[in-house]
Amino acid sequence: SLGHGSPVDARLGSFRAEWFRGRDVCDIGCNAGLLTASVARIYAVRSMTGLDIDAALVRRARTLLVPDGGVAPPPVAPPPAAAPT
């Protein structure tokens, strides 16, 4: 667990930077936005849009935004570098 009582999201270790860096990304089913915000911050996306059917979860996700339009530091640590395949 790293801050905020949130465990590291194991899915982050499966992602590759080239999938996200500098790209426009859409997370469909973003829930409360924790993974969405982490991906946006860690992988330096150009833009990130999170969509969810649950308005309460979208409101929670919006709390992760900061005034300059970016996202707050993720509540999870960056994944270890993936080994080349």
C-alpha cells in the first residue's frame, strides 16, 4: 500500500508506455478513476477521458483533477519497467 491506503494496482505492471505516452486515451468503465488517473500521470498521455455509467463514480473520479486541468499524483506507485519481449 502506498499512501491513501490504496494498494498498487497490478494491472499497471501489464501496460507498456508506448501504448499511452503522448496519445489521446479513453477508459470506458473508469469507475472512480484511480487507474485512469494513474495511467494518465505515469504514462504522460496527451489527454485522458474516463467514461462510466455510474454518476456517483464519475463524481468521485472528478475529485482527482487539479485546477490546471491535469490529474493529482496517482495513489499508486509506477509499475516496474517491463522486460523487453
